[in-house]
Amino acid sequence: MRPLTRSPGPLVGRREETGAIDELIADARESRGGVLVLRGEAGIGKSALLDHAGEAASGFRVLHASGSQFESELPYAALHQLCRPLCVPSPGQLADLAPQHQEVLRVAFGLAGGPPDFFHVGLATLELLSAAARERPLLCVVDDIQWADAASSKALTFIARRISAEPIALVFASRRSGAASQLDELPGLDIDRLGDSDARALLSAKIRGALDDQVRERIMAEARGNPLALLQLPRADGFALPDTSSAPTRIERSFQERLAELQPDARLLLTIASADPTGDPDLLWPAARRMAIDLAATSAAVTATGLAEFATRVRFCHPLARSAVYLAADAAQRRTAHRVLAEVTDPVVAPDRQAWHRARASTGPREDVAAELERSASRARSRGGVVAAAAFIERAAELSLAPGKRIERTLAAVAAHLDAGSPDTAATLVSTVQNTPLDEHQHAQVDLLRGQIAFVRQNEADGSMFMVRAGQRLASLDPERSRECFIDALEMSLLVGRSGDVLDTVLVAASAATSASAAARPPDILDALSLLNTQGHQAAAPLLRSALHGTDSPMWTRRPALALIVAAELWDSDTHGTVVDWLMKTGRASGSPLVLRLGLAQLASRAALTGDLARAMAAIAEEEAMADATGGQPVSYPRLHLAAMRGRRREATELFEKVAATASPDGTGQLADLHHATAVLNNGLADYRAALAAARLAAAYDGLGRPGMVLPELVEAAVRCGNTAEAALALESLTRRAQAAGTPLGLGLAAYARGLVTGVEDHYREALEHLRDTPLLPYHARAHLLYGEWLRREGRRKDSREHLRTAHQLLAGAGLEAFAGRAADELRATGEKTGSPSGHAYDQLTMQEVHIARLVATGATSNEVAARLFLSPRTVEAHLRNIFRKLGISSRRQLKNQPHLLTDQAS
């Protein structure tokens, strides 16, 4: 709801700020879109700067929206307010969108039923704004965005990052807040208080008539450079002495003092208006008539105060005026306002708003209202409004009369706040039921929720403890669910990369719980892991395989993270590929960000480990785009694997240092990945001392999956450094694991490691035999490299050349530069010359450009690429121009002829 229009004219003391806005508008005219967030305290002049933006944007279409503290829980309220002019008369410019995006926005804006594609709302809105901007440039102005609902803020932040090639300017106004916000990442400008001379100039320009010097100084002292205070304080009946409270509080008092001039009916009319954030007179007038208010007289009296005006919309002169009116009313008056608004709100068109008003009007437990709120929570969740769902169900719990219902709804609210990304609120709420009488099932539910809260807060130890305790509580009541809780603890720790000693804790607790329940059941993954812990790989491998593939359904359809780790423990690259394919197919079909991001991260790692670096880069680019779209952090391990395999020291070192600086102290899994990647990089560069130091650190991590793959690196580095005893110990562990797994990959790696330690030629030949048909090309190539190096050192130059040549061709062809360089050095040592390595098409491109080039080369349109990478089509076209320039080509057709760019399009 926009405040009253301010008088035109230059803004005193705001030359820098208006200059920044003018530059933003000028760039948007040239299709260089951007965003500016104006940050400052209430009354500092942000709204006046927004008005300046509107005046500067001549020829632009201007869209307005404003956040409201009273409807911050309603999903997409602010976004709908901004986009509504583009959707009316229906369908408006929605008709220009792809059908799936039309439906996404219709559902998000409450124009259609069904579950929303929450993940694509931002992209659909970007397409809508881009379509509108094709006619003329577009300015989107959002005031008080700090009060916008979370779903709208997320979508607007998403859009702001993706308009660099669009004729769109976004200007947001936000109050300063100590709380972290996605908006903090956007370009912004802090709006400070006016200096003394500018404050005096503003006061002189805006206040008619001469001011007594003493009065002027009192106003200056009160306002302390706040422009709204300078303009509003003189309208109060008197001036309070300066105090330590902020200017906005004093301004609110000046607004409230104007209320004293009004008759009770006029104050009540304003109170009703302040309780309705829509500003819809079709609600206000019927509500006022129910209170027998004389509309003609009261609306005229209110307008005369300047606090609000009543036209096609109800507008307050400033957001602070609205909050001042609402807070000035006593609790009974506010309840009355909400009651009459609920009575006049259409339960078919706006059932959630009606339920919310009814809840605000309630003074005590009301089961009928609580049930309505519960239904509203369900509707909000179905539209992707998890924040709204949490608010509705929390209020439903407050209004519940029966203790059982109150507990049930409170726990549901905790879960909803977790889904909404508010672990602190969830923790506060769950504490309200911890000391109430609960049965064991409820105690277990509380423990599970506290465990999830702890994991979100990156407190792995507490998270595991609570989940394990939930399993213990259910051991005799529900043995099957009890074991699921234990596996939940393990899966969660794996997903967040901080498993640490969770496995031991889980296995001990599961064993005790099984003894307590004495339930007969078939062996499961916990039994397999327990056997692995106590008797080793040889004994546990059959049970691990059985658990991995399952009897009714494979493990990865239920617990993909655990399945990936078990496959790695078994050296089962084929099953790993199957799991990755399932994740990608399921993630694409369902649109689940969690599943698809896990699939993309694993696809990137697998591609790097198979030597398909272009595919790895493409998958990383898409995972990073999805992370940005959902407000998360990109997964680090595929980037580590790619950098290690590519073998560029400077690029890899910069990445490794960045990951090390941001890794959680208890993020042992992430650190293990970092050390493993460092070992691979330095073995490729023949820096064996650095490789040995890193491999030792990685091998010290005793969790599932990772130690096996680092052991070959440890053996190679130790042998090259002359640490034969250390190499032999690592080889022994590697051999046990590989023989138990019995896969070509494990047996091949163990064989070439054995050749390094023993110097026996047959071990190298055995390695080549096992690795010839595995998908992990780099390890097959390294087997040739190691064999060729051994042959050369044995004086068999002619024999060595064949294997070194094969190694060099495979490694250089895949772009594994460090290992290819090693092979080239060895070939030169045999007297054979090697040509300069041929470049790869992707060497000049960013990861995002590689992905775009691959997609376009297979026939994807700009719109299809845009949807895949959460960009606008115009941005895709801009990237294509850069790609053509870098590759020296001029058409999409020519992309198909770029070497090494299009290897394996199955992704």
C-alpha cells in the first residue's frame, strides 16, 4: 500500500542518493538492468527517494508494492501486489508466458488451486517482468520490503540477481535491521540523517511562515536530522524535551497526537483501516457500516488531519502513521476492528485472510477458529507458503482448548518453522511443550524435532543425540520406527557432511535398543554397518550389498545419501552411476531442489572421476544456479574433485584455500574431501611430499566411503617419498577393502598400488586388466602411467613408451593437465618428443558458459536454457554472444563441432 504522494521538487541533501538512482535508471534504459536497496531508519527519506525514482524513469512502466507488517505471513502477498497490474484484466501478460509458468504464478497468486512449483516462482516472475519490459523499460519499486512476506522477498532477491541483461530497474526501500537477510547481498545504499545545514534548509523550505528561533532549535534537536521528523514534529501541539528514544518513536507520537483531534467514530474508522493491509475500500466501508459509523463525516475529518486519505485505495501518509494508529488503539478496539473485517471478508475469495482476522479478534481458546487456521495452514503450504503455514498453525495452537490438540498443533508449528528456515523460532516453540505431560511417542517427536533443529544450526553432536534418544524411546513401543530414527540420524549427518563419530553412537544405541525390543526381523543396513565395525569388510560386504540393493526396493529410493556412501565403501562404481542416474531422473521429474542438487553434485563428481570435465563443469554450474535460486550455498566437493583432476595448481590452490577458510570446524567430511583433493592434485604435479601430508590427513578420517579412495594416493606419495613402511600399511588396508568388494575398480587400484610397493611387473599388468573396462578413465590412464614409469626406471625405454604414450593420450585428451604433464615428462625422458597439448573448447569458458554451450549445441532454445539455469532468455543470449566471441564462431550450429565440449550429453 503506497503512502500519499509527496510534493515534487529536489530532495535536500540527497545528491549522492538521487545520482545513484539516476544512474540505475539510465543503465536500465540501455538493457543493463540492476537493483538498488535503500537502507535506513524510518522517516529518513527512503520513500521520497522511491518517488524520485518514479519521476526519473520517464518512459518506463512503473510497478509499485509495499511490505506490510500485518500480512508478512501471507505467501506472495507483496509479489502479487507488484505483478497484479500485469495480470489484469485477466490473463494480461500472463498469456505471454510458457504454460507451466502461467500455472506457477496463478497458483502462487491464489488464482488457481493445486500445489505450487515453489522452486520456479522466481523464474516465472522473471519471465513475466521480462515480457513486460519488451514493450518499454520497467521500474519496480518496493517500499518497506523488510515487512514483505518471506516468499516474496526470496523471489525478488532471485530476480534482482538475474536482470543484468534486461531493461529492468529494481529499487527497494528497507529499514535497517540487525537480522541477516538475503537483501544484504544486493547492491545497496545507506541513507543517513541530514547534516545540520541540510536539515535547516529542509525545515525552511517546507514549513510555511516564520519559526521562532527557540522553536526551530527545539525541532532540530528533536528531529536529529530525520527528514520526516523535521516535517511532522511542528504539526504536534507541543514539543517534548529531547530524550534517548529514536526519532521514529517520537514521530509516531506526533501522529498519535493528531488522533486526539478526532471524534471516537473517526478514530475507530482509522483503526479498522490500519488493521486491513489491503487498503481495499470495499472492505473498509462495509466494516464501518457494521459499526454504524457516519462515513461522510468521519472520512472528511480523517482526511483533514493528513493521516490518511480515502480514494480508490485507502492510503496512510506514511507506514509509521498506520502503525501509530493501530498501536494507539487499545486491545478491545483492535479486536473489534479485526472482528468486523472478518465479517465482511469473503470466505470463498479470501478464506485465509478471514481466518487471520478471526484469530486476531479472539480473546481466548476458540476451537472453531483454530480449526479454520489449521485449514489455512494446509492451503498456505500447498501454495508454497511455508512461513504462512507456520504462522497459521502456531496461532491455531494458541487458540486450542484441548491440551492434546494444543500439543499436536504446537509440534506441527515447530516442524513448519523448520521448513520455513526459522530454527530459532522452532527452538523457542518446542521448548513450550518440553515440560508438559507427554506420552512416549510425543517425547520421541520432540526429540526428533530438536535433532533437526540442531542439525540446521550445524550442531551435529546435539542433533545426533536427540535423534538417537528418539529411537531409544521408541525401542519397545515401535521397534521399526525406532531403527528408522537411528538411520535418520546417520542419513542427516551424511547430508550435512558432518558425520564425525555419529556412526559409532548410532550403532551402540541401535544394538541396545534391539536387545530391549527383542524383535525378530531381517537384517538391515544398521546390522551391516555393525558387522563392518566389528569384523571388517570381508565379513560385512555381502550384507552391505544386500542392504544397498534391498529386497522390495533399493536403498537409494529412500536414503540416497546413505546409498551413495555404501556404494563408495564397496568400490561399486556401477551402482554409484545407477544412483546418480536415479537422482537426476527423480529430481528432474519431481522438481525437488534437495534431490536434484544432490544428483547434480554427484553427477559432477562422477564426471570428474571419469575424466569428462566438460560434463562436470556443466553439472557444477547447474547446481550453483539451483543453490542461488534457493538461497543456499553451493556444494563444495564436486568443485574440489574437478580442480584436483584438472591439475592447475594456482586455480586449485585458490579454491582449496577458500573451502578451508569456510569449512565448519566439525565438518570432517568436507575437510576429508579437501585433503583428498589436495593429495590427488599434488600427486599429479609430482609434489609427493605435499601429496603425502594431505593423504595422511584424509586417511585419518575413519568415516564411511572416503578412506578407500584416498589409500591409492597415500601409497603412491609414500613410495615416492621413500616411506616404504607407511606405504605397505596403507596397501594392506587397501587390499582388504578391495578384495572384500571384489569389483574391477577396487581390485585394479589395489593392484597398481601393490606394484608401486613391490616392484613386481605382474601387478601392473593385473591393474591394467581390471581397469581397462571401468568408467573411471583417469585411473586406467594412471595405471598406464605408473607402469610406464616403472618400465623406464627398469631401463626398458621401448616398452615404457607404449604405456606412457597411451597415458598421455588419455590424460591430455580428457584435460587432466597435471597427470598429462607427468606423462609428457616421462616420454621426453625416454627420448620421445611430445607436441604441445591441444586446447579444449571449455578452457576459455566459465562453468556457466560451458553448460549453456552444451545445452544449445544439443538444440535447446534460449527459453529452455533459461529455465534450466534460472536465467532470463535475454541473459542467455548475452552469454551466447560471449561464448561465440571466445570460441571464434558465429552460430549455434558451430557449437556442435567444438572438441571436448559435448562429451556425453546424457545429463
